[in-house]
Amino acid sequence: MAKSPKKNVFFRCAVCGAENPPAAKTSRNHCRKCLFSMHLDGEIPGDRKSHCGGKMRPIAVLTRHRKADFVIVHRCEKCGERRQNRAADDDDFEKLLEIARQQIFG
């Protein structure tokens, strides 16, 4: 598989308008406040080859025990594609918990 050309640049969220500076430890591909992402990538994360452009809603939170981090599962509101993205250290932790509660309790 080809190496990921991930992006880590400042952006303003298209959903909530929050400012998102580059992440300190990983590339940022979702809003740190509302956790939405945009369907911009094709087969390779960061390649910006998707023609969809839909909003990627955060629908679930997973944990990776070995790395002790969180993974956000996004679903595109336009085409339905699902993607997983590692949560950043400055993501809204309360929002992560809210999504986890919704997936458990409905």
C-alpha cells in the first residue's frame, strides 16, 4: 500500500465553524469541537481524490487498548462510506463521550 500523504494544516470546520489548528502528535482530519470530517480522500488517507465531498458524521467511538487511544468512526451523509480516524489529544472529550453513549444506549 502506498504511503499516506496526510495533511496537517489549519482549517475552519464546514459544520460548526470552529478553528482547527494543526494537531501536535498526528494529522488532523476532523473538527476538534463537533468531530465532523469531510469526505475528501479516496483510497489512501490524505490523497484528496474523493469526488464526493460529503459531510462525515461521527457515529461511533472505538478504543485501541494497546495504544490507549480513541478512534472515531465517521459515516458520509452523502454516499454512506465509513472511515475511521484517530482522535487527537485536543478533541472535545465530552463530545467523544456523547457519541460513545449514543452508540451504547441509542
